[in-house]
Amino acid sequence: MTIVVAAPLHRVRTRHRQGFVEQAPVVRLPVRRPARVAIMLALAHTIDAAIAAGRLRDQGDAAERLGFTRPRITQLLAMLQLAPDLQERVLFLEAVDGVEPLFERHLRPLTRLLCWDEQRTSSPARLR
């Protein structure tokens, strides 16, 4: 028995099945947003600039006003010790469909290295 279909059909795949539909499937673009680590680095720069300008007294004042703990402010400001090119790469990172490309805790060991060349060689693969 032969079936003849006289309408345009579009092939679709859903998980483990294949089939045909009359309407073309809607192509969904990936949702992109700045990565959380990029936002935190930008916040660290803002806090540092506010302290330098005198809008905040010190890190303790920043912690109190922003609702963070003092150790958290210290962690954020430690990211400013990264090499400038690494900071630039971090600032341009994007989370695609909610998947973070890098976490801040991966950068913490780098902030303890004082030599920028050592930071570059020890950096996670996503920043190279």
C-alpha cells in the first residue's frame, strides 16, 4: 500500500524518535548572558573604585552596605590580583543557556600567585 502526501513536510527529531510535521519547527536561539564570575569581577572593580574615591570607608563598610560578609568582600577584591589579560578574558565570558563557563573558586588559587606569568600558565583552559 502506497501513501502519497501532498503537503510540505519537515523532518524533526525529539530525543529518541524521528518523524515529520507540517509546520517547520521554531529555531530557538541560545540565551546568552554575562557569566556570574564576570559580574563578580566587575563588582570587585566597582567596590575598589568606591573605596579609592572615598564613597566607601573600607572593605568592612562595603560588606556592611552590600550585605556581604567581610571574607566575601576579601575574596572578591582578591580577583583584582589577576593579570590584566586574564581579567579581560573573564569579563567577556558568557553563560549560554544557564551553563556557567567558569566558577570563581577556580580562580582563587591564581589570585595567590604574585607572578602574572605563573597565573597565565596555571589558568584554567577556558581562559587560555
